[in-house]
Amino acid sequence: MKFVAMLSLVLAGFAFAADTSLGHIDAVQIVPEIAGEDIICSQPFNYSALANGLSFLGANGWMMADDFTYDQDAYIDFIEIWAIYAGGNPADYNIEFREDTGGSGPGELYESFNATGVDHTNTGLTQWGYQLWYSEITVDPQSFTGGTKYWLAMQTSGSAGNDFWLSANQTWADMNYFSQDNGTSWTSSQGMWGTAYECFMILSGGTSLTRDSWGAIKTLF
């Protein structure tokens, strides 16, 4: 009976881990490209570099985060990601920008909001038996201090099935991090799945708007 009980615990743990990722596949290593002037963070999708899909299903309290740093004061108003949506495309996302902890992933909350300005495009590609989707998310301008590391944390909202943010092997900066409790605590992808990953994402905006100036603009409406 003790053996059966232990086996049940092991299988239950394996099932949970499987639900949080689609499973590692061999992938080429990306050579990062120089981004355009309106691109704050450029980690574009490359099918040959696709290494895993990591769950960011809000219904389970799961959230993924990846870091970015820009050399000037800047704002972000447009987010592009690539994902698998097993239960249909989500209508909105819970989005957070977090400060850096200096070596252990996302830290204090910087901004948080719900984004509903979403467009989904089927890439025509498949992996793990699922369609791969390109998602564009328009948000109110969010401003950041140049030369400072931040983390974009996201989870889907209102999904009917599991959702997976597509990722490559660690390439651009720090590895991504996973939360099982809506961002209260974080585990590195190396610690969670045994491999260091980074999310495919592009963050766009500009360099002319600061946090203070955007606050002043909002008071006019």
C-alpha cells in the first residue's frame, strides 16, 4: 500500500509538470538581431528555434515572465507574442510589468492591468499537434527608465483550455520565470523544467514619453 501511495504521488507530480509545458524539443540557437528604433524588446518567433510551450493559463494561477532592458527612457504600447491556445483564442490577458530582483527573477509590481485589445492570426504552423498563433496586444502606453531591467509577466484570462507561450532556448538575456500563484512567487525555467528558456515576444513603443508626461496627458481626458 505504501508503494502504491508513493507511485500515485509521483504520477500526480509528473502530470502537473506536463500540464505546465508541452515538452522540450531540439531547436537551433538564435543569433539575436539589432532591433528597429521603435522596438523596445525584440525576441521574434523563429520556428526552427521553437523549444517548448510554457503554460500561462490564468485559470490555474499560472503566469510566465521574461525580462527586457532598453538603453533609453521609453514607453511600450504594443505587445506581440506567439502561443498555443488549446481551448480557443483568449479575449484578454492579465499583464504585469515588474521590477527586477537583481538575480532571482521578477520582483515588485511596477504596473498591472487587463488588456482586451487583442488580435490573433493563425501562423499556419503546427507543433505538438496544435496550431501556432501570433497575437497582437494593444495597451495604453507604459513607460520605463532607460538602462533598467524590467519583467513582462502575462497570463491569459477566461480561457476554455490550456494556453502555452512559445519559447526558445535562453538566447537574449535572462531566462524566463514561471509562477504557480499569480505572481506571488517565481521559479526559473531551469528550476521548473530543467532547461533555461526565453519567450518569443516583441515589445514596441517609442522614446518620447516618460512616466510623468503620460500621467499629465491622462489628466487632459
